[in-house]
Amino acid sequence: MKHNVSPSTVSRRQFLVHTGAALAVPVIAPGSVFGAAGQPAPSGRIALGVVGWGMQGPGNTAAFLNIPDCHVVAACDLDKNHLQSAVNTVNGKYGNKDCQAYHDYRELMARKDVDAVMLAVPDTWHALVATEAANHKKHVYGEKPLARTIAEQQAIVRAVQKNKVIWQTGSWQRSVENFHKAAEIVRNGLIGKVSRVEVGLPAGHYDFAGTSKELLTKLATLPDKPQDLSKIVPGTAAWDLAVTPPPADLDYNMWLGPSQEEPYLKVRVHMNWRWNYNVGGGQLLDWIGHHCDIAHWGLGFDNEGPFEVEGQGEFPPKNAIWNTSPKYRITAKYPQDITMTIAGGYGDIRGGTKWIGDKGWVWVDRGGFQSSIEEFNDMSRLPENLRKIKLYYSRNHQKNFIDCVKSGEPTITPAETGHHSAIPGHLGLIAMLVGRKIKWDAKQEVIIGDEAASKLLSRPYRSPWKLA
């Protein structure tokens, strides 16, 4: 669909005036044709739009395409090649040409025949896209971390609650057997009173898109042959070679969205945007919504938070190509005399989640489970007689979302849970940046007595973007 205005330079109201006529034309027979607008069809088939086709989008969409009660009807991406791939994938599954393509997410959200959306966009976009979806009464499957800042996460939670929509955070480990078993063991007090929790996350930077190798080959023509993107800064020959015009197939200005304007570098867009604080949050925030989420689940802290956080980290230059902390260690104090250590790059903290109680310990990671209590190691599930507290049970994260959209019941990882799971990571990064311990009021969700740290709970938006 072509328009003679740029959606990235007009307000949402102006945008809908320009596009409203086109939006009125349905492409398929959607769920809400058979039910009230904003509600799933009585037939039970949920019409889904997918936004973002980079790293998580294809996998999430593949899962939804295999759910009979879900019908993917639309796809949105700012990269024409990604968007075409998304449309081809959906149409290929259904054997038709019905999937509608969108450049601007606001256009997709304005469709009254879409019941729900899957969001897999860079962190910088989470809050704007998610609140737009919720305000249009769309149920949302949204990726972790919930958002780039705590203030943005709070906005998402408010929008979800206000509009009474179903939300599923993409913290899919909750829908895997070994994580469920581990958390239930802890919640049932089978390792005694927990005093320490260790959350091990990845360190460094990983070239998901394979673009680092391409750039380093290009830079090998320079006399010093730079090998580390976290040391390349503006004003150097390496930087000048790395900066190029954006490709015609990518709307780079829109892609930056509310983030601060900066030159295009291929190595920090698709997938590798995680390593640039202007858009992402490094390994810490990329993973906090997984292993800290499981830690909270085992502790019963889905709606709780720490009261004191301190951290230390190594940082590249602020203006480096990849500038996120490659090595970090955070200590968070929780109620009930529980201390959580969150670390990446420290050998004493094993990857995954480990709870340590006065009667033993349990560790869990993807594909791994261990306990000091030997009988637990050979169990696939906790026996019924030990399950005094039974945690939410799901074995398909995307299907759990669709089922809950149909039933109106909460998902296994609602917005509030995703919010609290990520808060320790956000606070840890803030503590690292200001270089001191911070006090957190978990009920009011404010930093106590530290104006500089409090400013980092949010971030300035580039005009014309505003968070409602």
C-alpha cells in the first residue's frame, strides 16, 4: 500500500486521516466479522497480525501458524525484504495470497478485524507499538524485556490494564518442563528457606546477523586492522568506513523511531541492535526477562521487587559502535533476607538460575537441571504429593496466549509479570551507570533519594514521537 505522506513525520491522528479509507477494506473474512469488534469470533479462530520479522518474529509466527485456532492475517516490518519474507511465509502456509503487508504498525492496529498481534521489534519500539495495540483493544504477545526503560514498561502495564486486553510476555521458559519443575520445587519449600539466588546471563557481544565479520573484513584494509567493534568510535578511519547510507529497502528514520538520531551502521541494526544503548540494552536486558523471570517464579515474586540494588560493569566508550556492557555483576536485596546476584562474564556465577536454601539447592537452564537433593534429578515432574503449591502449567507459550485470548483468563506471563521480571536488570544497569547503590520502593516503583538515578528510569524521545 502506497501513500504520498511519510508516516514517520505525521501524528497518529493525521496518519489515520490519510489512510483511513484504505483501512476500511478487509482482505479476508476476519474473526470479528462473526463477533463483536475487539472480541474473538465465536468460532474461536483468532485473527493475528505480526509486527517485526527479524530474529524472534519468524519463530513466533511459525508457532502461531501451527495453531488451528489462530489465523495470521497481516504482517508489518520496516524492511521491505523482511516484510516480503513474512508475507511469503504466511501465504505459503495457507496456500493463498491473503496476508496483508504493512509498513506502519499504526495502520495494522487500526484494523477492526484483527483480534491480536505478535510484537517482535527492537526494545526502543516496545512501548510505542504495545500501547498502540492495547489502545486499539488488540491482545498482545510481546517480546522481552517488556520495554527499554522502566517508565515505558509502566506505560505498557497501564495500557493493558486500562483496555483489559490479554498479554503474553515472550518469556517462554515458563512453558518448558524443567523450568516448571525447578520453580515448583523452590516454591514448595523443598530446598528450605532460600537465602541466595544466582542468575547467570551471557556476556560480551554476539554477532547474530553475521555483519561484524563483513565489516571487519572491510576494515582489514586499514593499517591497524581493528578487530573489536566496541573500540571503534567517531573520528576514526574505521568509523568512517563503517558508516554508509541506509539501504533503500529499509526505512531507517522510522526504524530509529523515538531513539536519538545517529548515522546508519549495518552492524547495529537487524539483530545486532542489542549492542547499542540507543536502541537496546545489551546482554543484561536481553536476558533478564528469561532467567530472572524464572528466579522470581520460584520465589513467588512475580509482583515483587528488590529494595536495594548495586552493580559494577565494564563499559566501552559511549559512542562506540557496540557500546553495551560486556561484563557486569549486580547484587539485589529482596524481602525475606534474600540476595540475588545477576552476572555475565563472571566464572563463579553459572549460566541459568540457581536457588540456594538451607536444605539444598536447585539449578536450571535450557536443557539442564541439577539439584543437591538427588531424588529430584531423575524426576521429569514433581510428584503430586509434593505439589502443595501448583504453578501455572503450559507447554506451548504461543498456544497458551491464543487459549487465553479465547477464554479471557490471564496467560502464564502477563504484562505485570514481564514488568517485574525485568526491573532488576533495569535497576542494575542504572546502578552501574551512576556508580553507586540505589534504593528502590517496589510498591511506588520509584528510586529513593537519587535524582540522577531517577532520571534514568525514562529516556528522552526524538520528535515527533511521544509515549501516551
